[in-house]
Amino acid sequence: MLDSGTTAFMLLCTMLVFLMTPALSFFYGGLARRKNVINTMFMSFLPVALVGLLWVAVGWSLAYGGDGSNPIIGGFDQLFLEGQVSNLIAGINNSVIFPLTGHDYPQVIDVAFQCAFAMLATACITGAVAGRMKLGALLLFLGLWSVLVYPALAHMVWGGSHSLIGGLIGAQDFAGGMVVEISSGLTGLVLALLLGRRRGFGVFAYRPHNVPFVLLGTGLLWFGWLGFNAGSAFAADKQAALALLNTMVAPAAAMAAWLALERVLTRKCSLVGACTGALAGMVAITPACGFVETWAALVIGVAVAPVCYCAVAFIKQKLGYDDALDVFGVHCIGGIGGVLLTGLFCVPALSWSGQGGLIYTGSLRLLGSELAGVAVTLVFVGGLSLLIGLLVKVVFRGKLALDDRAQSTGLDNAVHGESAYPAFNGLD
């Protein structure tokens, strides 16, 4: 019989996750230069349409279709959501992701919930290439990525006992540390390297043009993240409650750690730093949120923030790659940190597999599984994203970036014929 309470809970969480993509648009838009704000927000909002269509057509089936026996992909039996409505009418409602939760709710909610995840992961990529990429090239890349990469990775992590990462390897990812965070951050880096640097990179100072937008985006992301993580329990239960609490604590701890480090190194505490630190904490707690005690969530936030800070403030400058809005430094590095720390702090009684973290069991088994899961994710996502990027580059005759004139005058005018601030006559 349909559990109306869990159904309502999952409906609400789906709405919250959907909110995160437009929230990310504000976050990225505030970080962008004034002449590129519309283009930056447009690129990160575009996956709502693109992924929304592709997920219904093929993504859901590739991720969660089939009989669960394939370790890499689901199947082709639910293309265009074949059978979903008839199952709904017949009362076949249980989630295929966690069929043993004992909570009955319409499977179509899972379709929407996971679609919102796919939208957000795809949108995160765009921050790495802000201010310079051709819209058509980006559209083709994201379309191929959201069909070839994301559904397969989601299946490998969340596809059941026969899935490669979550089943055979035994790595645990409560809400998307590997599926959403590592995958989007690494893909952003690959695409940024293929694209090349922005005009004036390393010469001009790229300062956020609207810090209040950054705060607004952060607040909405954090609000949505509560549903992102709590909803990944797929039931209104004690594990969902723990995930929600940890999603409040870890970002708060990471924000405090980021500001403390910023104060020591720069003698100032910036609002952008506070927002970036909080985001790093959200990323890091995502794979662990339903598995760890709250004190461990605090430790995760404090531990990951300095690592992400170093990636953003020092490593990027040292290596010279142009990850425009620090997608790799926050999402990929933060995601890796969160996944590995899950292997330390996972409470055995909360674990999906029964395997606990190192500090509880004295065993390296779960930590080893988490490390192996990260390695497979990096190889699979990095390799396939590179191949897709090279293919798109061939289609666009070797040039993914807009010319110097368009970058100089601003992509808002060159690409969209719009201005976020019509009274402004300058170039930056």
C-alpha cells in the first residue's frame, strides 16, 4: 500500500533538488565578470531543458533499467519511461534503487528525483569553462556526457548488488560524492584543458562582479542540499534525519575553517570565501551524510576545507589551468575527500553493506573499497569525458572557444544579444 508520508517526503526532496540548478546559476553568475553574467547563468541553467529531455528519453533506463545484472549500465527496457504509467496504475510503486526499504511510493518520483541530480551534475561542469566556450560546442558536449557518462556512473554506484562500484567493489556513496561531485569536477577540468585559457588569463584580475548573487546562490544551494542528502535515504526515517543534520553541520564547520585559513593567510575574511567554504563542506559531506555521526561530519568539514582552499588558491596557479569558477578544486577535490573520509568514519550499523569505517572496525576494507571506487570513477569519467571532448572539438574544427573579440566585448552581447545591466557601458 502507498505510504503517503514517504511519498510526500520524496516529492518535497525532489523539489528541493530541482531548485539547486537555478541556485547554482546565481552562484556562478555572481562569480562571473559583469559582461559575462547572462552567459554564465544561461549555461548552468541550460541542463534543465537538455538533461530533462534526455533523462526521460534514455538516461533513466541506462541508469536504472534492466534486471540489475549488468555492472556498467542498466538497460534499454525503459526508454521514454516505458511502463512507468502502467506500473503506477497497477500499483507497482517500489523504488528500484532501494527496494528493501519497506516504504512504498510511486517509482515516477525516483525518475524525477534522479533527473534533478543529473541536471545539477551537468550544470556544475559549466563553471569550469565560463567566459569563453562556444554555446553549440557546450550543448553537444553536455548532451553526450549526460547520456554516455552520468547514467553509467549512477548505475555503477547505485545500481544494486551487481553494480561495479557500489556492489562488486563495495564502495558507498550516500548521496553523490562520486556520481555528482567527482564526476562534474573532473569533467570540468578535462573540458577546461581542452578549451584553453580565457583571454587575459594570468594578466587580468578576474573578480566576482556580484557578491550578493554568490550569497543568494549559496543559501539556495544549501537549502536544496538538505533535500539532496536527506532524500537519498528514500524514506522519511532516522537515516534521513541524520543526513539532514550532518548537511547542516559539515558546511558550517567547513565555512569556519575556510574563514580561519583566509584570515591567517590574507588578513581578511571575505563573503565569497565563506560561501566557497560552505560549498566545499556540502560537497564533502554528500557521500558520508547518512553514514557518520555528527562529530564526524564536523571533522569532515574542517578537514576538507583547507584541502579545497589549497587547490583553489595555490595548486591552480601553480599548474596554470584555467578552471574559471573552481569546479575541480571544490567539487572533485572535495568529493574525493568526502568519499575517503567515509571509509574512516562510517558507522557499521548505518552502512548499506554492513562494512564500517576504520576507526570503528580497525579494518581497512571499507577505506580500500572507497579508494578503489574513486579510482574507477576518475578513470571512467576522465577517459570518457576526454574522448567526448575530442569528438566535439573535431566537430567544431578544432576550436571550442569563442574568438578574442567576443571574449573582449563580453559573451552576453556576443552570444545572447542581452545585457544584465543595460545602463552599464563598460567592458567589465
